[in-house]
Amino acid sequence: MKTHAQLPTPLVCDDYIRVYFASRPERNLSLTTFVDLDRDNPRRILRLNANPILELGKPGTFDEHGIMPSCAIRDGRTVLLYYSGWSREVSVPYTNSTGLAVSVDGGDTFTKVGDGPVLTKSPHDPSSATSPVVLRSDDAWHMWYCSGTAWLEIAGKYEQTYDIKYARSQDGLAWEPSAAPAIPQRTRHEALTRPYVVKRRDGYTMWFCYRGSHDYRDGEDAYRIGCATSTALPQWHRDDELVGIDLSDAGWDSRMMAYPAVVTVNGRALMFYNGNGFGVDGFGYASMVEDGD
């Protein structure tokens, strides 16, 4: 773990909050591990796991060059970890797909369901299909994910853009993506990623992050956190003013805020997120009182 603690992915446990994250042992290579935090005081670290929980994929597979967590959920006695796999390309820098790993020991160790992804590029997702959040209801599994829409040439480099789409499954393994975006891009240069959906008393809230395509590496176009609400799925209403948080005046999250994940612990909502440099300094959290939700 040389740099970064990227894509904080919380799993609320009885005695602690486990947060999976991706670190970089070397440049352009991400591996996933976790840290356990005190439920009453998440600043207090109880355990830091020193080894990656998943190995890189075989040559030619979707996750041979990087693994980043995205969503950890319980299914009975097992823990399912949906993750983003990275594979380097020739004409563009990389491609991303979604993998699935399963734990039978409470989330300490994981086994991939196979060498291939559970969601990948398709006619409706031409560039990538990754960074999902998954919710399970009585009749189905629901996924919102980042769909690559295009690669744009900006200042001599290819930059990817995304919108947020929806997929449905009967078993959490075989997914049927929809064609229409759940949260569309406002412009062709906007990129939206890492949706995180929470069911609340009056409907659903989705947090995500968005950026531009030009000066977005800690510049004017850098990631900010957005928000959308729904009282009748699959319709969403985007209103970024509802986020209730913005850049700090100085410090680790003063130029970028990215990759939010929200859970409720002890009656309050906690938002884990990354700051400047896509998480080069680590991750932090913000909290609010749920006011009865």
C-alpha cells in the first residue's frame, strides 16, 4: 500500500464498520483490502488488513491490471463484493468491467465467482460497465452502475465519459441492463460515476460524483458529489443542491470530492468519500443526523 485509499466501500457489521478500499502498490495498479472502524467513532481504526483480498486476474481477463471495490452486501450468511476490474488497452488507456466475489467468513476472504465479469461492455454500454451499487428486494436484485459513453480526445489525450444506468437480476449474477440512462449526462463532456443508492422513508436517494473532461485532475473540472431522488423507480430527479456538502477551504478535500458511499450507523448517516487526487491521501467521512429515517 504505497499510495491511495480509493473507492471506500462500507459494510456495517455488529461491532465495527468495515471499509473496503483500493490502494496502489505501484503506479497504475490497484489492489483491494479493508480497514475496520469503531462504530461509535469511525476515526478510530480497530484493524487494518495488510494483504489484498483478491488477486489480479489471469492474462487477458478483465481484471488483470487492477481491482477496485464498489459495493459490499450481505446475502444470508455470505458477503458479496461487486468490484471494478481494470484491463489496459492499446487505442485507449483502459477498459472497466464489473466482477463479483463471495465471502463465507464474514468478509475476511473472498473467492471470485469466475474469471469473467458479471457485467461488461454491450451495445448499450460501449466503453465500460462498472462501479455499481446493488440493492436486493423481495422479488429481484437492482443495480445502478457507471456506463462508459465515449472516449473524447482532449488536449491530445483520450478521456472517458460516463452516465449512470440501471440493470436488474433474479440472482445477483446474471444481469439485464437497460438501454436508457437513469442519470443522463448534462453535456457530452460530463462524466458521472460511483452511484450509491439508499432506500429511505420517503423513497430513494442516490449519491454519485461527476466531473468535466478538461481540467479535472484537481482542477476546475474535478469531481464533485451530486445527488438525485426518486419516489417511484425507475424515475430519478437530479438536484445536486441536496448533497449538503462541498469542498473544504483547505486540506485533503479542498479541490476534489469523489466516490461517495452512504450508510446508516447508530442512527446517523455516514458518507465515506475520497478527496484530492482521487484518494491519494486516503478517504474520510462526513456525518449527519437522520432525523427519524
